[in-house]
Amino acid sequence: MANDTDHNNFDIGTWFELYRRVEYFQASDAQSFIADYMEEGYRKEYLLYLMNFIMRKKGISSASIEIVNSHIAESNRIARLHGINTAKEHDAYVSERNGKCTIVPLSDIKRDNEGEPEELETFTGIVIEVEQTHGKILLNGLNMEVTFVPKPQSVGEDPLRVFSRDDINCKVRLNIMFSYSGLRGWNVVKIY
């Protein structure tokens, strides 16, 4: 591809969607390829944010919080300029997959008989902010912020899944989804 000037973002995007499904997937290789060959834009920044998040989770020092957050900020900024809903989730973090990428499109998530997602990785964290429409969690071990909905309609009045300002500093478990605007918490449950 180094001598190929006849490629575009669609080609790189297609390559990435295929590459993340193979057993020999390496986030650092994908990151380098995307950085070198994809045209500037919100999709490039989004994919770089995903790859750096994977590397950060694996403890690779080059994937600092600042780098992940800078790709999130650029992805969000550019997508907003194009009128794209930046809060919509596109991908989720799943458990280890025999070498395959641990961030998968939402459409690829396996579901049980009740339609509930399976194989999602469980993270833990501390609630650091709760407002009327959103809250924030600081992820344990990654020191990154995740946005979540404090009163999701789907959980009714379940006291383990509804949050108020009284729950600041509460320990939680959650799944992670990814949007152009950043990390999104899903299935957030209090831990006592």
C-alpha cells in the first residue's frame, strides 16, 4: 500500500472491518496503517481512538490517556462539523476473542434467547458525577471517564441501576460502548 495512491477511506475502512475479525489482529499494526493511509476525518480519529483504547487496556505505554482523549476530542469535533450524531454508539468492548479485536460493531454482538448481549467485557469504576441527564464514571485501572445515563428507562426503578447525586463515589460494574463523543457506559450496576 506504500506505493498505492489509488485508495480512499472506504478501502481503508473495509480493510479494517476485515482485519479486526482475524485471529492475528494487532491494534498497534491497525493503528499504524490507519494513521499512515486513511484521509483525515472523524472516522480516522474514531478508529485511532479505538486502537489506542485497546492498547491502553493492554498496558502499552504509548497509548496514554492524553492520546486516547485527543482522538476522542477530534472525532467528536469533526463529526459535529458534519452534522453527525456523536452520542450514538457504534461499537462495544467484548471479552477476549482468540486473538481477534476486542472492540466489535454492535451488529456483531451475540445475544441470548431474551435478546440480551453476551460476551461483553465487564469493567469496574467509581461514579464521579451525576446530573439529570448524564453521569460520569472513572474506570478502575484505566483512569478514563465514561459517560452514562443515570436513569435509563429500561430498568424502571431498580435501585441498583438508578443513580442520583447521593451515589457519587459509589463502586459500579459496567460494559463499555464507543461513540464519536467518547466512552459510553451500558448496563451500569452498583456494587455493594
